[in-house]
Amino acid sequence: MNAITASLTAIWTSSIGKKLIVALTGAFLVLFLAGHLVGNLLVFVGREAFNDYAYFLHHMIHGAGIWLFRAAMIGALALHVAATVALTLQNRAARKPYECQAVIQASLSSRTMIWSGLTLLAFFIYHMLHFTARIGNQYDTLPRYKETVETVMHNGAPLVRHDAWQMVIDGFNWWPATLFYVIAMTLLCSHLSHGVASIFQTLGLRFKKSEGILRGVSLGYALVIWLGFISIPLAILVFGFGKA
């Protein structure tokens, strides 16, 4: 076993190491969510703006950029969930059977983080299949995603590109997809309301004087993310946004 492998094994086998993995991957995912929300909200700006954004993402570094980022996302999410599950199992194994469950000061979101995390992992897989691989939701009443294109002028020449804006409109006009999305975002933000503050605590950036502020930041961030993400499917399904 070389030094790098030994160091990684030592990190993973210690509870402190796993907590650090959860915190660092959580910080990456929290920053991603903010950027992802800003991009998604371009749906409300219009078809051209949203499709320009989607075209840029899919052509970064000659198309390789989006796949590198997806690999980083999947890796971070997998590590985050695996370390969280391992910590939970480790804590349960260390607790004596006759000890009282110490949940008086723990919030519901903190006690259910493992379940919300696993649900969000399932949602992430579905979301990738739905909007990235364009698999599923191809019903008789909706156009097939791979056939939904638009033609625009690019560098003085016509360019046929995937109509991502229309894909979002079509996808959220199917109520089960919208319902699953809203439930997943609610679980995500319940997770965030505890998780953001936990990141600061694990990294040693949470102090007694700042505890209340960090709790408020955590709750506020979760609320903004929740309202931002659910506004899109609800505007489409409930209020008819995007309908001709």
C-alpha cells in the first residue's frame, strides 16, 4: 500500500475524516445549487436566453467541459451520501443498546438527513435521465425531446440546436414529474437547512457568537433555493407558463 492509498484509507476509516468528506463535498454541492438555480431561472427570461445558456454548457471545452463537471458532480454526490451513511451506521454501532436516544435537541431535518440524502440521490439519477439523457416522459401528448429543436443564426449561419427551453416546458407539463420535483426540492431544502450550518461547524468556522447567524443563513439559503427551484415547475404546470 503506497502513501497516498494509506492516507486515503486513514481518512475514510476515521469519523473525523468522513465528517470532513461530508463537509467538503457538501460545500461543493451547495455552491453548485446556487449557480444551477441562476441558470435555471433563465427559463423565465425566454427561449433564446435559456437555449443560449444550455448551448454554452454543452459546448464548453469543445463539449468535454460539461462531462467533466458531471463527473465531478456524481463523484461529490456519491462521496457525500456514502460518507453520511457510513457515519450514521458507525454512530449507531457505537451506541449502547440501553442508552437513551439523544434527540431532544436534534431537529427533524438533522435526524432524517440520511433518508433525505438517499431520496435526493434517486432524484438526481432521475433528473439526469429526464433532462440530460432525455429518457422517459415521451408521451403521445408531448414532443420527443430529441426531436425538439430550433434554428437560430450563429456566426452568420443558421444553427440547428436542441430546444432545451421547450424540453423544460414539456417535461413539467406532466404532473407526476412536477410533483416528484417539488417533493425532492422540499427534501433538499430540509437537508440544506441543517447541512449548511453543519459545514461551518465541521470546518471549525462555527463559534458560539455566530451560531445564531449561521443558523439564520442556513435557513435563509434553504428557503431561497426552495422557492427558486419550485417556482419553475409550478409556473409551468399551475399557471401555464410557456404555453402558446
